[in-house]
Amino acid sequence: QLAMAVKGEQQQQPLHILFFPFPAHGHLIPIADMAALFAARGVRCTILTTPVNAAIMRSAVDRANDAFAGTNSPAIDISVVPFPDVGLPPGVENGTAIKSQGDRGKFFEAAQLLREPFDRFLVDNRPDAVVSDSLFPWSVDAAAEHGVPRLAFMGSSMFALSCIDTMLRNNPLATVPDDPDALVSLPGLPHRVELRRSQLMDPANEAEHWGWAFFEGLNAADQRSFGEVFNSFHELEPDYVEHYRTTLGRRAWLVGPVALATKDMAGRGTDALSPDADNCIEWLDMKPAVSVVYISFGTLTSFSPAELHELARGLELSGMNFVWVIGAACPDSSEWMPEAFAELTAHGGRGFIIRGWAPQMLILNHLAVGGFLTHCGWNSTLEAVSAGVPMVTWPRYADQFNNEKVIVELLKVGVSIGAKDYASCVEAHEVIGGEVIAGSIGRLMGNGEEGDAMRKKAKALGGKARSAVEDGGSSYNAVGRLIDELMARRSSMKAGEM
Ligand code: UDP
């Protein structure tokens, strides 16, 4: 009878998962989508974050909750805690708001102080599992102390994490000449993977917070976790799913593309959509199918005036229609915009500039868009894959050079612009000339065989992405398996307590 009573109670109590994202858009956005995805399967989801970051996720969470009204899905909660006071100005709580190296250090310190409210949440609420950002490596011990399984989430591809793992294990840079153009082979991966020395984070570069040692600790914490969840899908990188399981002995669930769970195509990721957003969609409505290249570099990348000048020249030379998202932190146009370029965007002509936050999902899924010039952030990459849009790749730092390999070499849905230097989001990069930019856009968007083949592949891959998250698809099933495993764990814990 007791067993039946426990079973009855378990049936009434949905599984409760705590989501704990790092305070940067590239982490908050997929976590909000992932919560929507699990909530749609009956899981009670809470997201723990600070006020500014809660506001960034609010619209996506509200739209998801609206869609659940009248269904059995429990509403997603955001548990808002104060941002730790480390001397940053009020409201500076997110990676995009950091302007100086000094503030970067303080921001890092503040993020690590979130351990206290994290601990408190676990004590007060005893969730069944936590999906913690990998950038909080200490959460593996904090969760273990409270008997809560930790699922790590880095927000990157399995390919990129496999590259980092072999770099950390084998340090292939040690045996390569100290020449930026020297090719470095990453050993032990399913494919032959080679990058220029200048495209890799150098272990000798022990940056105070984000250096090699931090990544070693992070990789070790993820390995010690209950498992890892990926915003990816089996059909995208099957060899790395196998590599993870058999060679690395790590447990992973691929549940993406999570963006396909969003009910908030326009306002996802912001509480301040650009005032240009509606006009941009109307402008796109007037353009022929597959004729527009979309340009955006995510939320953290900054360009020097010289780089912006060349990009503007490249767009002019390419002869293509374009939508270009210029972030709020962009230098004043008088510092870089060529006169002829301003003409192109006047009077609804060949180009449209969005200042501020663009509705990226709406744009990528618009029929007029035929290509995406991207910095290869993993969220943007998967959003393009899901929309069936091929890419011109222009990586800058973090996992972006690895993601470029996925796009150009593994999936063959992109043209590389030929970026060579890994440098953090605030350091200067080599200036790539307008002719090179125009040439890469032309290869992708033109009518040649190369562009046709990539368009076809991208379209087919988009179909596979959508199938993965539909009922019976690989990601759909992975979510089901994870829920079942956590439920079974809860039952065995309860049985153990009796
Ligand atoms: N994004 C958007 N509008 C913008 C800029 C970015 O919707 O104007 C979204 C984009 O769709 C993606 C995320 O912000 O979901 C950026 O993440 P990504 O991993 O591509 O790059 P990061 O900003 O982390 O470098």
C-alpha cells in the first residue's frame, strides 16, 4: 500500500529540473528554449538567474507559458536572485554589458558568487536534476552535496567539445613550430582535423580568468557529471556522438535544435527589439526568393572601424541584396561607412541595416534569405541549419573556428571567408579585404555549381533538423529517455529512503 501511495504521489508530482545558465545571451537563449522543450513534455522547469538576465528571457518564457495554457504542461518559472555586488555599475549583469578588461574580471568573479543562491535553491526546493552551465564548474560538487544529479550544458557542438578535449589531453601545440601558419593536427578524432596555430587558443596564454586552466577544470567537471545535454542532433554529427560514448566514455543527450521549440520567433532573447525589425520584414517581403544575404555576428563580437569599412565595401562589391545587423556598440558610421554604401541602404534599395536587436529567427526563416554571413556562434549556426540556410563563415574566438569546420568540412553547407586569427572579443583582428568578402559571398549566393550544391545540402539538413525534434525524432526520443531515467532515479531514491 505504501508503494502504491508513493507511486501515486510520483504520478502527481512532475519531474522538476532546475536550469542554471551563465549570464550571456548565447547561454540564456538556448536554456530558455530548452526549458520550453522539457516543459512541453510535462517537466516542471525553473530557471535561476538575475534580474537583467531574467528580463532577457522573459518574453520567450511568457510565450511558452501562453502556449501551455489549458494543457497539462506546468508553467516555467524564473527564480530571480540579486546579481552579486562586486563593484560593477547597477544593471551590468550580462556579458554584452562588459566594456573593459577590468570589468570582465569582476563579471567573472560575480558569476562565480552565484554559488550561494544556487546552493540555497537546491536546499529549499530539492529538484530532481539540474542543467547547469559548464561555465559554473563548481556546480558539480554543489549539486553532489545535495544529492542532485548535474547535467552539464556548454551550448556548443559535440565536435567542438571533442576538439577541446583532445587539445587538453594531448596538447598538440607543443610539437608544432612557433609559426602562426603552422598546421596543427588534433589527434584521436573521427575526422582528420587541422587548424592553423593562430586559430587555436594557446595554452601558454594563461589569461587570468578564461585561460587554459579554467577550461581544464571545466572539462573535468563536465566529465564527472551525471551527463551532458547538447543543443545538437544525432544526424548532424553522428561520428562525434559515437566518439563521445565509446572513446571518451561520456554520457550525452542531444536534444536540439532547441530553437525549434521557441514560441517567440520575434522577441526571443531581448526585452528591446530593434525599432527597425518590422520594416526589415516588410523589406524582405519585397525581395525575390533566396536573393538576400543576412549578416550578423551575434552578441559579443566587435569590429574595428577598418574591418567595418571593408565589410561595407565587400557588400557593395558583391552586388547582392543584404540585411546587416549592426549592434548597439558599433562605432559611429562616420568612422567607417563609405559614401557609396550609404546610398545602397537608402530608399529601400539593395540593403537594409538593423540597429540593435534583430529578430534573427524570423529573418533566417524568410523565403527571401539565401545565405548567412556568420561568426559561427553555435546558436546562430544551428538556427541557420534549422532554417535550411547555407553560410559564409567568419569565426573570431571561442569555439567558432571549430564550428566553422563543422559547417564547411563536415556538413559542406558553407564557404569559409579565410579568417586566421583567434583573438578574444575585445582584441584586434586582422582586417579582411572587401574583395575577399565579396568573393566568398559570391561563391555562396551565385548560381554556380558550388552554391547550388550547398543550397541543396542545407535544405536537406534543415529537414533532418526539424524531424529530429518532432514526435519520434532522435532529439525527441533523447528527451524522453532522459526524463525516464531521472524518473527511475527518483523512484529508486524514494524506495531507498523507505
Ligand atoms: N540574436 C538575435 N538577434 C540579434 C543578435 C543575436 O536574435 O540581433 C540571437 C541569435 O539568434 C542567437 C544568439 O542571439 O540565438 C547569439 O548566439 P550565438 O551562439 O550565435 O553567438 P554569441 O552571441 O554567443 O557569440
